[in-house]
Amino acid sequence: MRTVSIDVPDEIKVPEKDLEKLIRVELALRLYQKGYVSLGQARRISDLSKWEFLELLSKEKIPVNYDENELKKDLKVIEQL
């Protein structure tokens, strides 16, 4: 994974402890929305569970791009239960 550092203006009133999480989540949402990353990649960037990320997509009205490979993975998990 690459590391990116950015300067955030002091005028942005986000508590320091919440800033990294906010940026990770927003980045993950936009990269997913634009098709640059898969659902799994976006959720790892955001550091959310799959279900938390799906809930966030719904809240943000971003459609889920659920492809055949993801379906196959989910079916394998279900079979193992």
C-alpha cells in the first residue's frame, strides 16, 4: 500500500483524531464510485467491515457494483457455514 501525505488547512474544523478516518472513508467512497477500486479494496481502504461499507454506500446513494467474481466468493463463504 502506498502512503500519501497531504496538508490540511487549519480552517477545516475536523477534530485531529477523526481526520485520518474521514479522509480514508471519503477516498474509498470516491474511488469505488468512479470504478477505480473494487468493493473489497474500497472497504479495506476505509477500514470498515463489508457490511458497514455497504451501509455507507446506501446512505450516500452510491450503487453497489456487485460482479460475478464477488458473488462466487460470497457463495463459497456461505457453503462453508
